[in-house]
Amino acid sequence: MLIKLIDSADNLSVQVHPSDDYAIKNEGQYGKTEMWYVVDSEEGAGIYLGFNRDVNKDEFMAAVEAGNLTDLLNFYEVKKGKWYFIPSGTVHAIGKGVTICEIQQSSNLTYRIYDYKRKGADGKERPLHVEKALKVADFSKFDYKPFSKQIGEKTLIGASSYFSTYALRVDGKLTYETDGKSFVSFTCVEGNGKIGDRDIGTCETFYVPAEYGKFSVSGEMTVIAVEVRKYYVGIDLGGTYIKGGIVDDRGNIIVSAKVPTEVNKGSEGVMDNIDALINTLLESTTLKKSDLSGVGMGVPGMIDSKAGIVVYSNNFDWENVDIAGGMQKRLGLKIRIANDANVAALGESVFGAGSKYENCVLLTLGTGLGAG
């Protein structure tokens, strides 16, 4: 993960970043996903982000050659405190008069598409990478949907497997804690205060090691906190509804939803509905399937967790259904399943009401009576 502070005195080049798959295969390094938090901006200043309609490659090339590529891009007038998540493959540019805090995957791989015919120190126009951009750019219409999720005193504003970005307003004093799994960086974007007993001012950054534990954050300031977290999908497979959510490795529910189970469609139809639910969950966040570390499912009945098979479920009239294998083919992710009452008990013992106790019992009251 890499943090940059960018203050644009002029329009910056139009560019695109490749995905990991393309970059590793063709460049021998990682691609780049990034996001921007607007620290300040002049009146009317903005950014270009994605195409304003579906565009084909011929239209793209014609616009590059004519020098009017920005006519095909969305222009967003930015304001202090707004944020924008930019997946790899998204054509983008920062306009004049914008100060941003950029949080990104640790990579400097950039394909420059248009540069306003600027010249470098050698007096020649800076090189472009249009042919490479053609291979990695997403030419479909881009609709920006800002994402946010309140988690305690901080707001999650961007999530990926590379970085998780939180906006945190400090008015006084609060306690922060690292959990041994991730460092946390703090970049002050407004005001000033302290991280522990160390002073921090606007545009300064501190890193706190993963094993540090509890410390105070105090002052009158807005900070951007960044961690590296893992994300999972949890599925509760019921006879009437399939309920699902995306959770992080600290047990925070990022988003949740449900869809009808439609048992009458058989096991393949039910698995199609699980797949559709997961896509719905992802679409409401900044995450992609490749950002997920795995899927855990609670299924009613007798479950062979090691094999990933529903041995018997009265709720669905299933016998020996390989639901883990079927979902793994659809998703390309690691799948783990267990009896629904047992996983409910496990969740409460790790993150919920049973977390303070060595032993606990959980009862589930639904169509039938269950326990874990």
C-alpha cells in the first residue's frame, strides 16, 4: 500500500492502470487500484473518471488523435471531503486546482494516454502508452457510486484486498487499537492533534505497527486511516430466504442482503441464487470477487464440512449435494460449509455474545429447533 499527496497546479495526464493479471503477465510487476480523498480544491476544479457512455476502440483512438479524449470522460466537480474509488482499468485524470490524498496499491505502473502535448526536460513530448491502454481500459459507461459504512467512530470509504480506507473526525480524544494483523497509517488532512504522544499536522502521516495495541488519537482534526484487511462473504442458507453479508476479519458487517431461496428450482437453482446474492453484495461496495478471501456458509441438516457436502437436509430434500464444489466453480473462491446452528454458535463465540466466555451454547428457533 502506498500513500501520496498530490497538489495539481495544472491538468495532469489522462491515464489508466492495468490489473494485476495483465501487469504480472506483461510487465513483471503488480497493477494498480487506487482511491482519492479530496483534501482541498479551487472553485470549479474537478477530476475525470471513466467514460460517460459506452465507447468502442475506434472512437477512443479517434479522440486521442484529435486531442479531445476528455469529451468522452465523466467530469466530476470535486469538493473538500469527497472521495473517489478508482478500480484498475478506469481511465482517469486529475484536473487543475485539486489537492488529494491518494491511497493506492504499491505500484508505479501507469499507461499515459493523453498529456496535453506537454514537453519533458529534453524538449520532446512525453511518451504515451496508447496501445497498452487499449488492452487494459474498461470502455463501458462508468457510473460513480460513493460507498461508505460507519464502523464505530470511523467511516469506511474504500475497501479492497490492497487497502481499507477510513475517514475519521477527531474532536477531543478517542482510543484506537491495532489487532496484530495490520498496521494502520494516519494522514492528517485537516487540523492537527496527536497520535499517542506525537504531534501530527495537516499533510503529515504516521504509521503504527500491527503489534502496537491500544493508543490514543486526540485533537481537532480529520485523518485518513488506512489498514490492510481481509474480506469474506457469509451465507445463511434458509428454507425461505438466503441471507448474506460481506464481513471483514474483525467481524464488522460491511453490507448485507437477502434473496428468496426458491427450493423448487433444485440445488443448481439455489446455487445460482447464492451467486446472484454475492454479486449484489459486491455491487454495493468497492470490492470485487478477487478481493474476497473466501465464502463461509451455514446450511441446515447433516453436513460433511471436510468434503463440503450436504449429506442430508430435510429443509431442501437434498441428499449428497456437493454445494461447496458447485459454488467454487461459480465463484473461483475457497468455500467452507457447516451446519447452520453450529456456525451461528461459532460466530457468537468469536465476535458476539459468547466472546467473553470459554464455553457457550446457542439455540436457534426457526422452522425447527437447533443448537450449537
